[in-house]
Amino acid sequence: MPTSTEISHSALHTHFAEVKQQIKHAAEAANRSIDSIALLAVSKTKPASAIAELYGAGQRQFGENYVQEALDKITELHELTDIIWHFIGPLQSNKTKDVAENFDWVHSIDREKLVRRLNDQRPAKRGPLNILIQVNIDNEASKAGVGLHDINALAASIASADRLQLRGIMAIPNPEATAKEQEHSFQQLQKAYRQLQEQHSEVDTLSLGMSNDLELAIKYGSTMVRVGTALFGARNK
């Protein structure tokens, strides 16, 4: 029997269908095409078997927060060659080599030192590493990320790196904020994303919204929602 933090295969398929339907409804409400919104399945703390099950249902993009845990899963699932691996957690300098060599995307870039290290350590044979700038939209001390006024300088650094590809921005607005405060944060992020697109034609990704604020994120232009709990159930301890 599954434990309280595990999920049966049938439940996983049910949740997957429900999340896709939720995205569809949110897209329709925002008068957007569902094809403009990617689902990133956040698989941190979940076993490789759950990833393989969701892969079998058609999901291809998976997000991981912890480098060593992710490397173990990448090794175990190496035969699934078209999985797209996203590193979405805080990145320490001593882990950049592993991330540069094994991931397709990084969502948590907030300083130039990481840009330099990832660029130097990215194998040329793998092609450019897709990069998102993490924005600390609510200036929370507990979160990493740059302020709105620091986006342009960091974007320029990424854009000039020959083994990196600037794709956009990522943010996690404060879930404890009031509804009005949350909406203001989402509006600011949408504006910052559009301004970045005006300066860098390659920018096409606003990674915004999780299980609890998916609809609001899509309303304000998110092109990638990061969903974990609503797919896999409660996080394993």
C-alpha cells in the first residue's frame, strides 16, 4: 500500500489529467492558447518510478531542486532520452559543474558568478544551457533572486555567454501576501518580462505559478507553470 507521501499510478494519471484541465480552463479564461503554457512537473523528493510513470503519460519536462537527488534520477532514467531536466532550486557555486553537465534548464540564476561558472563548465556538445533569471519580486529575505532593477544587467551577462541561452525570468511571489498584493506582484512580473522581451528577442519564458496560484499566473502571462503537489501529492520528508 502507498504511504501517505506516495501516490498510486492510477492517482498520478488522474492528477495529471486534472492539472492539464486546470491549465486549459485558466488559459481559456485568460483568452490564451493552451499551447502557450508549458507544464513543468516538480519531481523533487519523488522516486524515479513516479517520473517514469508520468513520462509514460506524455509529460516530458521535470523540475528538480537538489543536485545529487536529481543526478541519481537522471542516471536511472538515462534511457528516456527526450526528458527535459530543469534545475529549479538554489544553486551553490560548488554544484555548477554538475548542473552545467546534466541539465537542460536552470531557473535560479541571481548573480554573475553563476553565469560565468555555468558558461565555462557547459559541455559544447550539449548545446546552450537555457537560463532563467530568478526575481525576488516581494523582497523576501528568505528567498534568493534579484530585484526588478537588477534584471537588465544580469540578462546582458547571460546573453553575452556563448554556451548559455537567455530564456526569461522565474519568480515565486509571496504566498502569504494578500490577494491585492499578490496580484500586484504578478502584474509587475508580467511587465518586467515584456520589457526583457523588448531588449532580447530570444526571451520567451515566464516561469511563474505553482499548484496554488496557477490560474493567477496564467492570467498574467506565465508561459511555464511549476506543479508538484497537485501532481505527485505531498512532498516526501
